Amino acid sequence: MLASGIIAFSSATAQKDSSGIYKTADDFRNRKLSYAINYKTEKHKINDNLLFNNADVKVKHAGETYTLSKSETYGYRNTKGEEFRFIDNKEYKILNPGQKVLIYTYSVPYQNPKALATIVTRYFFTTEAASSPMELTKANLKSAFPSNHKLHDALDAEFKTDAELYAYDQFHKMYKLNWLFKNNMN
């Protein structure tokens, strides 16, 4: 787990201008970063896309290099303030940390024999930080909350297609799906 020297953990409460590693789902829920820095005044590097090794993430922090297993690490916050979770050694972007239903994107290249390769973005959700993501569809949302018929009706009334489920509500400054959950939980 450690590439060099003595383990020197640095942790901080995740703030707007912090970057670092979330070791566990509890760390993510509690906004506790390890190997944390203020990226406006300090530098480090998190490399999650290692050539020939998709199972590890390397962190250069305070002059030391640490190698962490993605399967034993929850995720990270980069120096742009974006948050990611590792699932099956892949990087899923978390669009809405801190909201009830977490929405993720995962982008994969798609080869179309009649056109250039394109990137396809797929959307997923979880109801808890540690749970396995499911594809973001109305059917899956209803199955995640099977006894909340008020929510089922609200989903059908608000969203005509699954593609509308990841729309952002500028007025409320949150994803519409989470605004709907906030107002329709039993």
C-alpha cells in the first residue's frame, strides 16, 4: 500500500479548495480527506490512470509517493473540486456529493464502425455512499424505494424519460431528482 518511507497521513475536512483521498465511504460521508492539501496554496498529484495498472492510484504528497489499491480506496477529490469514486477499478465521477441520492457518471469510448470513436456517458445512482451503483432509470429508483408510492408518482409526474433524471435545478442549486426526493420521502 505504501510506495516509500514512513506513512505520513494528512487529513482535513473537505473544503471547497481541498484535494485528497477518501479512504472509506465513511470518510466521504464525513468529508474527511487523507493526503489533503489546499490546492490554491499547495501542490500534489493524484494519478488514477496508471499505464498498464488500473488497480492502483498514486498520490504524490509532501515529497512522498504513495501507492493505494483502488479496491481498498473509496475515491478522491481533485484540484478542480471534482469528486470521484472507484468501483471495480474504474473511476466514476460523483456529480452531487452531499445529496441524498448520489448521481454518478461513467464515460467509456464507443467505437462506431461507420464513424469516429465517441465518448458515451452513462448515469448511475446510489442511495448510500457505500452501496453499489445502479443505472439511473425510473424503474431502478422505484425499486430502491419500493414502498414509497408518493415518490413513485412524483417520479412519473416530473420525469417523462430516464434522460431527464439527471437534470440540474438552477433555482434550488441541486439536481431535480434530489429536490424531488427531499419533498417526497415518507
